[in-house]
Amino acid sequence: MTGTVASACGFLLLLAVGIAIEIRARLRVPAATATRSLAAAMRTTPGRVAVLSWWIWLGTHFLAR
């Protein structure tokens, strides 16, 4: 298995886990969904910096090719 294939498999696994957590959160009311988590992060300055940093990282690594 090459490094590229291993990386792709790792990212697919992370995506699958994220989707599973989101589905579980939506089925149970007390758990936070991605939307609620993002809204909570955007209420504070450090949270906004973290969200901005994540978007910059995402754009640099995946969208700027």
C-alpha cells in the first residue's frame, strides 16, 4: 500500500466516523451536532480564530490545487 492510498483511506475513515457521530447526535437530542458546535465556537474570539485557522488549513491543503 502506497502512502497516498494509506492517506486516502485514513481520510475516508475520519469522514465515516464524523458522519456516524453526526447521525448519532441528531438521533439523540442532548448531544451537540456539528451546527451547534460551530455556533458555540463562533461565540468567542478563540473559537473564531480556530474556525478561521481550520478553513485556511482546509483551503491550503485540499482546495488550492
